[in-house]
Amino acid sequence: MRHNWGHYHHHHGWFNAGWWGGHPSGVCGWHYGYARRNYGWNYWWTVPVWGAVSNWFTWSAPQNAWSEPVYYDYGTDGNVVYEDNRVYIGGTEVATADEFAMSAMDLATVEPPASEEEAADAEWMPLGTFAVSTDQRDTEPSLTVQLAVNREGVVAGTLYNIETDEAQSLQGAVDRETQRVAIRIGESETLVAETGLYNLTQNEAPVLVHFGADKTENYLLVRLDAPDDDSEATADGDDPPAPTN
């Protein structure tokens, strides 16, 4: 899939300066869009290193929670398993299915910044750009996502549908005790994707998508290589607009 997508994202110039100018997307307070003008467009395609990510945050967390990275893998062959309406992580029961979904929705609900100035002052580390595969047969996905995380553990991103040419903002957070990440998709209060922070440093990241409390689906994020810094990728070099509220 990474090979298949190499041509498509390069050809269309997704997430470069010109693309952002044509795809403003509203955000719910926090977004790395405020910092886009401070870096080259390709900075946001950077592949993060776990050592840097794990030491990025300003908040304190239990030492044992970050002594080793946690990789979340969903399904019968993974370490996050649904069985008899209960959820097990690493063989240990952690919640009912409803409770697990609600905890993801709670984690993805982020308090807005006190002011636009606070949002603009936030520092962001890029997590990279991924194709979103919705099943094993989805070898040429229509969705791509770019993500970043700030020093307070807020995760922000942009989901782009290449078929409809529509972009929407994503927002969520990192759980400082479990390394779990939950992200609200668009303005929906019940459509939430979750994965692990360490997952997002890898080339492939399993994702569990909650459609409310009653339905889940397994997706896969596949990292895309940054386009070459050529004339097409850098065309229309105007500063991208700040996010719209």
C-alpha cells in the first residue's frame, strides 16, 4: 500500500502550502494549523522517534507507565480483545464493551484553550501522515490523515477524503497512564478512533474505531513517505491560513 500511494499523494500535493490554502477546516480550539506557518510544509510529514515523543510532554505521569512503549493491537490475534461483551488488554479484563467505548469518548473530549492566543502559542510535534485502510481489501484508500501532538498531550489532525475533496479536523488526547490515544472525528460526539501513541511512531498503526458504544471496526494507518521537495510540492508557497473556528 505504501508503494501504491507514493504516486497519488505526490501528484496531488496533499498537505503542502497550496493544498492548505484550498482546504480550510474548522477546528475545535486546539490545532497544529496555528503553527504551520512556522515550519516548512514537509515538517509535518516527519516520522517521530519514540524517545523524543515519550519525553515531549510537560505533564508528569507514573514512571512505570512510560518505562516501555505500549503497542495496541486490536482483534483476536492482538492484545486488545473483545470477548463476551468485555474488553481484555494483555489478557486482563479492563472494562465492559460499553465502558471501554465511553472511556475512549471521554479521552477524546478535550477542554478548549482559554484563548486563541493560547492555542497559537502551543508547541506541536508531528506524528506524520498516513493512509487510512478500512479493511484488508482496501489497498487504495480514499482517506488520508495527518496528525500532531502538543506538549500537553492534545492530539490534533486533519482527515482528507480524496474522492470528495473534503477535509475535516480531528482532536483528541493521550492518556498519560496508559499511552492510549483517542481522537474525535469531525464534530461527531460518538465517532472516535483510538490507538496507542507508540503505534503512531511506527509505519503501520492498528486503530479501533468506535461508532457509538455498540459498534467497532478495525482500521489500519499506513505511513506515507513525504513527497519530494520539488516544484509541484512547493507550488503556491503562500503562508497557509490559520484554522477557522
